[in-house]
Amino acid sequence: MNRNKREREYYSIDVGDSTFMVLKRYQNLRPIGSGAQGIVCSAYDHNLERNVAIKKLSRPFQNQTHAKRAYRELVHVNMLHLCNVTHPVKQTCVYLVMELMDANLCQVIQMELDHERLSYLLYQMLCGIKHLHAAGIIHRDLKPSNIVVKSDCTLKILDFGLARTAATGLLMTPYVVTRYYRAPEVILGMGYQANVDVWSVGCIMAEMVRGSVLFPGTDHIDQWNKVIEQLGTPSQEFLMKLNQSVRTYVENRPRYAGYSFEKLFPDVLFPADSEHNKLKASQARDLLSKMLVIDASKRISVDEALQHPYINVWYDPTEVEAPPPVITDKQLDEREHTVEEWKELIYKEVLDWEERTKNGVIRGQPASIG
């Protein structure tokens, strides 16, 4: 089939339990993952002559919440390596076509990682978070399943459906964050700052070291208990920051001394010390002890983490200080629209994206809509 025809024609194909309506340039669709935000499959792109990932957003126009989430994910993923975006049936579905990665971090966690790979993955995670924070975005849903890795150890952060623009003093509701990686200030309804994402990186690092979830709470109360059982009951200074009803609950819990980080993360859990980069278990443990701090005011920042001896062996100013992604809609979270209005905004975003790619603004890669 000639290229021009593939650019315009769509076809329907069943992938798992879902039907994808995609351009004929995309062939050999295979399901590779699914979640609350949608279904992802791999495909071969005949125009770019390489494999890609296609994400079908789940029921984007079912209600206002779904439509707003779809729009949010579209504008946020636009910031990150988007190859294409298609909208074959304006009233029904949206597809994001992205670079295909080799594995998500859940799979990487099960592998034997040396210090170089472990610290390099963490360095990239922190760089990605720094870029988001510089753009005014707090991710707040970092977890292994939405961090993907290529075989060359390069990493990307996905799923911005729950990311929020930063707002000073805004109380964020806790239920939207995946429980295991949820920071104490979110569990306790304190509101939070940018280093809420550092706690999540600490939980992910701990999981990469241990091979299992550090704080596997069954609900938000159990989550808090898991945290204090291992890290200890926080100081009175911290408790005074809580609102009265939460403080009363926390003060009535049994008090825990917690364990030292040497006890929580003994040398045996870590790879052998690295001769090449002089990376050691003691440095990795020290980084964990600075990220997994219950009181956010005493927790390490993203910039401080990037300067930590376990991370800064990879420090490259051109990567760390890269321009932040452009946010097309900084007032997104304050906006409310009908489903029809969100549809129009999404459709306009697709058209704008196509125009930018045609003009070579984004990698010069082709884009299409139906």
C-alpha cells in the first residue's frame, strides 16, 4: 500500500478485549499493557519503519471526569516524545502513539541490577521529575508500572492523567495516588510540595533494592501503620503540623521506635561495590535515608538528590538543566467544561499538534488525524 493511502485510511482490529481503530500505517498490533487510563499495544509503523506503542484512552468521553483526564493526559504526554496522535472518530476515542519501550520498571525490579544501572535509572528518574517540576507539574502518581525502560537503560515517566499543576497551599486529595508510593503528607491530608515525588522515588529505589514493596498497605490507615512501624513514629514537631482530628488519631496509635536504615537495608541486599564508579551500598543506603523522611520539610529535594554522591556520577548539565517542557494549559485543574466542550478542546489539541509537527516543531515526525 502506498504511503499516502496509509496516511488517510483507518481499519478496525480487535486487540485483547478492545477494538482499535487505527491508520493502516500501523500493523501487527499486540497488547502489552492496560490500566485505569487505557489499553496499550505495540505496533509496527510503516512510515517511521520502527515499532511504536499505541495507547487507546479508556472511555474518554464517558463523563466530565474522564474527558478532563483524557485532555490532561494528552497535553502532558505532548511534552514527552509523542510520535503521533490520532482521533479517527471525533466523538468516540483518542489514541496516543509513542515510542515503544522494552519494559516497565516492575519487570526491571525483578532483575539483578549492579550499582551503575541502579544509580543511572534513579538519575534519569530524578531528571525527569526535575523537568516536570520546572514546568510547574507535580506528578504525584509515580510508581514502577508507569516508568518504562529501554534495553540501553534509558528511562521515561508515563501516565500524566493524575499529574497536577503545582499550587501553593492547595490540599490534594489522597485517593488519587497509588497507595504503596504515597507520601505521608498525602496520607495525612497535609497538602504537599514538589518533594512529594522524592518520597515516591525513595519507595521505588527501596523496591529495586529489596525486590519487594517497602510499604504494602491494604488501605490508607494500614499504609500509615506500615510507614511508622519501619521508620518510627514521627516527632511531636511533625505531629503539631497535623489538623486536630488527624493528630488525635496518629497520637493514639502505638508508638514505634522504627529501625535503622542499616537494619532495613543491610549490605546483603545491595550489589557488590562498584570499582568503576566507586558506588557503594553505604552511599545507596544514605540516599534512601534522605528520601524516606516522614517530615517533608526535612526530606531531600530533587536538586539535592541529583547532587548526592550515589547519583552525581552521571550528572550532565545539558540533561539536568534542559529546558522544561512547555505546558499549553497551566490553568487546567481549575477549569470545568461539559463533555462536549472537552471533546472540542481535545480535537483542537490534536489539530494543533498535527500543525506543529507538519512545521517541524516536534521532531519533524508525521502526524495524522481522521
